Amino acid sequence: MTILKIAVATALLSIAALGQAAEPVRITIETGKPGAVINKDVYGQFAEHLGSGIYGGLWVGPDSPIPNTRGWRNDVIGALKNLHVPLVRWPGGCFADEYHWREGIGERRSRPVKVNTNWGGVTESNAVGTHEFFDLVDQLGADAYVNGNLGSGTAQEMAEWLEYMTADSTSTLAELRRKNGHNAPFKVKYFAIGNEAWGCGGNMTVQHYADLYNQYASFLKTPKEDTPQLIAAGGHDDDTSWSDYLSAHIHEQWNMHFDAVSFHYYTLPTGIWEKKGQATGFPEEQWISTLKNTLRIDTLIKNNVAKLDKNDPKKKLAFNVDEWGTWYDVEPGTNPGFLFQKNTLRDAVVAALNFNIFHAHADRVRMTNIAQMVNVLQSMIVTDNDKMLLTPTYYAYQMYVPFQGATSLPLHVEHNAEYRFGKLSIPAISASAARSADGKLLVSVVNTNPEKTADVVLDMPVQKLNGQLLTAPRMDSLNTFEQPDQVHPVPYSITAVKGKMVLTLPPKSVVVLTAQ
Ligand code: AHR
């Protein structure tokens, strides 16, 4: 090809590309084809004995000068209540496989003091144990997800914990619970048999874990009407072998339950554990790589769900992403074992992208837990002694509350623009739609491009949408104790003009709207 021909071809290609870009993005919502219900537990949280995730961040003890209710901070609980937190997973994570429940009951001052070997080697007072945890979920109005110890505990210890929590009999363990102050059984909605058995939970093969699951689960006896959903600790990242093997080899028996396989996926800007990338002050290259890496969860879910569909075609099993979120290099000057990181607008966009993906898989993804609720990784809240601030991720959760329990609706995004930086590109627009329990249409749209406004035509049978928009001046805009209101949602509404709803989305923004 001559130079002239190449130049003409390039010009034609650019004109074609321009022509495409000129077409506005169009989102068509299929309101007549309802999909699966978005289980409210998709908006679950995770609180581990890790750093100040519990001690200091949530629990200050009843004698603290920080206002509290039976030891739990009033400010933090009040803020979390606005998120309608449906579910809390506790006590870990890696901590769960070293946790011995008997050390966390009875007189607080007589409980054994341990060392938290997983997280910073700090003192674990056992002040927060079973009764305190259930008080926390009661105060939040949430359900309980208890993670059992498979790694270093016995089948007997696990069975006795569940008996202690749920028995309504006159057994010695049920009486001990009563003596410790709780007459009625606790309600355990979910119970997991171990955590990350391929790693901190015991470095096992999936075959060994499946045998242990069968063994431990066989002895978990609870009142029939109060049987928790039992979760097998599954795989992570690109590895689908755990989902495949567990769904093929664990079967419900007359005395044993199996309700879900779990999955963990963390978003790292670089994708490299040794040098994950910074929480703030990052270049645009890491804005796009973070979003690209988080969007991978869609493929990871599809790949795992394909294994479940093969082995469980009736879709009895859930695929629960019970740990997810961003994980950055630890904040300089903090204990590396505390996993404290700052939370910026980027985290809110990551959360919204994940929500949109979870909604699209609502038939299998019936519960997720972001890591973690307070002060750890991608948290909702950061505390410093008696001070508290709400992170951009908190606001993403608050904006999406209407999606809890709504029915997902299929949608098509046409003419989606591409957001490119360097060698990477991702779709500029991500969206999700649903019908709320009270019949209202909901739509969420994310503009991933940090530089360009997006005009989006919404093809849906409504004339007015009201809701909230979240954006901020910088990719790493954040709230601080000095300036706690830098990033927060603002009211946003659109009205149809000549029957057409056009959404003008600022760069790097999230919008959630409800039809009026
Ligand atoms: O959320 C922090 C840790 O990440 C959890 O304890 C563990 O399960 C995972 O590796």
C-alpha cells in the first residue's frame, strides 16, 4: 500500500470512528422480562478481628467515654443503619480458622488473652465474642453470618458452637447460653465451614477440603426451622477448580446440608500482590487498571457459574462472593498487619461496578460481603479515637439501598463508548436496572471515564427519574477528618423532553435513579 493509500484509509477509519462516537449511548431496559430477585444479602458486610476493624472501630467497650450501647459505638452503628446493612460476616477471614468460640463467652474479664497471629501479632482480648456479635447484628437490624473454624478446630468444637447458638433444648450448652444472658436461641442465617482452605485456612487441596466439609457438616445439628445456610469455602481469582469439585462432590444427605460455594476476589491496581499500588496519588494508568481489574469479576463469576450449572443445573447452590473489594499498599506509617487504606472516589466507582455485575448474576450470586466494614481495606467508615468519617464507598452503598430485594431487569447498552488510556480500554458506561419491591423502576449508571462527560439515552417507560449523583474533582478525592464532606452524593433528577430521557453523566461518576 502506498503512503497516500494508507493516509486515505486512516482518515476514513477516523471518520468512521467519529461517526460512531457521535451516536449517544443508549440503554434499553426490558421492563417486561423480570429476572432474579437481587437478594438484599448481596449488600452484606464483613467484620473481622483485624486491625481496628472491630476493636476501636466498632467496639469500644461499655466503660468507654465514647458514647456506646453495651460496648458498640453509637456513631458508627447509627451511620451503618443508614446503609440498611442486611448481613454481617464474623469473626473472619483468616482469623476464623484460629478462633475458639469458648474463649469468647462468659465474664469478659476472665476470657483468655491471645495473640492475633494473622493480623499484626497484637493482643486479642476476646472481649467481642458470640453474645457481643449477636448484639451488634441486633443493633444494626442485620442477619448473622458466622464463619466456623475448620483449620484449627475440631468437628466437635464446631458442632458445639452451633448447638450453643441455636439449641432451644435443655442441653447443657443451651443452658450455658441462657446463663450467659441469652434465653432465646440466636438466629444464624449463614454458617461457613472454614475460610480460604487453599491458603490461611489450612493450605489444603480441594479434595481434602471436600472430605472435611462432608465430615464436619454431618455433625452440625440445629433445630429444623432454624437451620443456617451452610457454605463451603471455595476458590479465588481465576481458579474455578474449587467451584467445580465442590459442586460435584458434596451432596446433601439426610443429615447434612450444602447451600453455597463461596469465592474471594480482590481488586489490585497492578494485579501484583507484592506491589499492589497506592490508595491515593495514583496516576490515571492505575485508575483504568483498577477498574479493568474489578470488571474481571464478571468473567470470573461466569466461569465459576458455568461449573455450578454443569453440576447443579437446578440452581440450588448459591455462588457467594463473601470477600471482595480493593486492596492497596498499606498506608505508610500504619501497622502493615492492620490493612488500613484510604478510600477515594475510585473506591466508590469500583463498588458501583461490582454492584451492577452482581445484579446481572442475581440468580446465583445471592450474598456478598465487602472487605471490610470499618477501618480495614475498602471500608465504609474510618475512625480515629472518638472521630468518625464516611468514605466514598459508604455513599455508594447508601445510593444503592433501593436495589436491595428488587427484581433485576435485563438491559442492553448500545453504542457504548470506550474509555482508553495507554494500552488499556474499558467500556465507558456500566448500568443496571431493577424493579423495587414497591413496583418502582430503578436504574444505576456509572461513567468510568475520568475526563469525559457521557450523554446516555434511557429507553424506559417513564417521564421522570429522581435520585443521587456521586462524583468529585479528582480521581483520588476523599473525605478526611478535617474535610469530611469532600465526597458525598448530591440530588439528581431528569425529566423526559419530547418523550426522551437523556442522562448527562459527569466524568468519573455514579448515578442511581428511581422512577417517579
Ligand atoms: O480480608 C482480609 C483477608 O483476606 C481475610 O482474612 C482473608 O480471608 C483474605 O485473604
